[in-house]
Amino acid sequence: MGQKLEYLKETPSQTAGPYVHIGLAPGAAGFEIYEQELGWDMAGPNAKGEPIRVEGVVLDSTGAPVKDVLLEAWQANAEGVYAHPEHIGEVEDGFRGWGRVITDFETGEWGFDTVKPGPVTGRNGQMMAPHINLWIVARGINVGLNTRLYFEDEAEANAADPVINLIEWESRRQTLIARRCERGGQPVYRFDIRLQGDGETVFFDI
Amino acid sequence: MTTPPKPGEFYQRDRRWHPPALSQDYKTSVTRSPRLPLISLENTASEITGPVFGHKDIDPADNDLLRNFAKPGESPIGERIIVHGRVLDENARPVPNTLVEIWQANASGRYRHKKDTYLGALDPNFGGCGRTLTDAEGNYCFRTVKPGAYPWRNWVNDWRPAHIHVSVFGTGFAQRLITQLYFEGDPLIARCPIVNTIPDPAAVEMLIARMDMNATIPLDTIAYRFNIVLRGRRSTLFENRLEGN
């Protein structure tokens, strides 16, 4: 058999279950325990760029809203820089670009406030259109699902985006485009996620 | 000045090692599992980077579930345990300074959650969540009570083995992982439809914490050891750039 490769195997995933809030958003589970919960302030007080709100619902194959989802968002700042030591560039003081939201227990609606990210340099220097990376866990989801939210009003950048263009079925690309509307003068992007069936959202193996 | 080694992409996730999205015996997965194939993406900055946490984000006492919700001078009921281990990557390198969060039922199998209506009693001194950052060698440690088994609606007589939910970040968003820790010797493990979403018994073994008498505190708290492995990263062996290892 030859020499042994001494790599470890990744710990296998298990569902987050229906009570994920206890660990990751205890206030929503119904009790106060931590001085501060993490992930509620994505952009911080000094973020440049356009303040936006992102909203949606996660639907199962029957069209019913999934009411025990937790989503995490990861995005660059308005200049296209991630708040991470390996990404070249500076972010505003207090900008983290990471958020954590849960769905409303009655309606399944979720939403977060942030700033619109800028385009990010991708592989081989190709520019990626502005996007927010999403990770979705819930009861019944065995391995967290990764997707990307792109913006309706970035049609030109979206058309050239190397990740969107990986999706062979052009009709499916639309599942990654958030629709823009305005509410009280603030831009709101609507991004509904369909786990299965008609209009199934594109999920990535990253 | 020397350039530090430049790690590249994360190794591809072994999807046959993880549970498939659809597992018939875990009924909730049936309507919540994508049917179309995932689109495989070579990592970009969006996947290689991820949130960074520091000691300002959490309190050092957040990892002590015996204390973090208890009234002064009181303790939760149940077997006092330590859960400790290391967070490593697939290259067996420690993952330092990464956020580990846990949540669990109390000793009677009841969760402190407004949606849990199980008959098991709530414990006024037990919240059921904790969090910590790994140290420079990737070590982490929690003190808690051993959770109880509890029934759940799947088939009519399904019981979850005692378990602790574990969430880990790593350094990149592609490493994000949620899993569950089980306890050595529990006969419910083999019967559990959620455990059995994992096809390979060797993968299930990675989720079973072992009793660790050497880390046990005599006359006080019994220890279990649970190592966590996150995806590893390529070294950029053959790239046009010459830096790297």
C-alpha cells in the first residue's frame, strides 16, 4: 500500500438542530447570559459606503417558511476588502463584515443591516461582482449550506462575475440576485432562499 | 525580511465523509435538502477569509457552564464534567485563537429554549451555552454538566443520545462547521437517525468524546476529550510566485 499520508479527516458535520439559538443567539431562545451576543453589528459605526438592509425568508420544498434557520453573512467593505489579516487593504475601525441572524419564529422572516460591499478581486485577478457570502444552518440541514447574494442593480458586474458564470443553467443564476426596493428612503434587498424544488437556490461547495 | 509561507485554498471537503443533504430516516431533511448538485467553487478571497474574534468579544468565564447561569453559591444538578481538546486542521496543525461555541440540554434532557416543551425539568442554575477561544496551541476547555438523553419527534420512540452541539470557525469562511459531540459508551448513539446520517462508522467515531482520566480532577469533575478537525489548506508548492514553502 505504500507510505501512509498523515492527514487527518475533517470532523463530520451534524445538523444545528432546532435549538441553535441557545448557543449562538441565546436572547432569542429566551434568556440573557452573555454580556454581548456576537454578529448583530456587521458594519460598525464608521463603515463607508451605502447603508442597506437585506431581508428574506428560507422556504422548504413545500413552499413553507423555515422558522428555525440561523444565517451567517460574510462580506467585504465598500472598497472590496475583507476584515481579515490575509486580505490586503484596510477596513474601517469597527468593520467586521460578519453577521449572524435568525428567522422570526412565527413568519420565518430574517433581515440584517449592513453596507453594500464593493467588488472583490477573485482568482487570477478577475473581478467578482459585489456579493455577500451566506451560510445557512437549521434543523434538517445536515451540512451548512453556502450561497452568495448578488445585487440586482449591479447587472454589468454580475454578467462578468466568474462565479455566477460557473452556473451552467442561466435561469438558475437569477436565484442569487437580490431584488432592490426602497423603504423610508433606505434601500432594501430582498433575497428569498429556496432549499429545494422549483426555483431551488444555487448552493456552492466551497 | 522573510516572507511567511503562503497557504492556498482549503482542501476539498470530502462530501462522502459528511452526511448527505437527504437522509430519509431523519425526516426533517426530506423537505430541507437541495436536490440539485452543489456548484463546486475554487476558493477565492471570499472563502479563504473569515471573521476574526478576540478576547474583547467574550468573557473568560463564558466557558464555565457550571457558573455562567447559576445563582451565586449554587450549581446546576448533574454529573460535573470537563470537555476539552484541540482544534486542529487536516494537516494536524493547531488552529489558534478560534471561536468555539457550545450548547446543550441540562441533565434531565431539557433545553432552556422557549420552543422546548419536554417534560424534563428546567434547572434554574443552568443556561446551557458556553463559548471560548482556542489558545496558541489550539486547546480549548469547557466545564459543564453531562446532558441527558431526550425524546424527539421523528419516529414515535426516538431518543437523542446525550450530546453537546459544537460550532467552530477556523480562519476562513469555508471552514465553518457545526457538529455534535457524543459520549463514549452511550447505547443510543447507534440507534440515532441523526448520528446515522453519517455514512461511514469511522466518521461517527470522530464525534464520540472519550473519557479522559488524566484530565479528570479527582473528587471533583470527570473529563472527556474531544478533538475537532477543520479543513486544511494547500501549500502553494507550484505557483508562478516563488514565495511559499
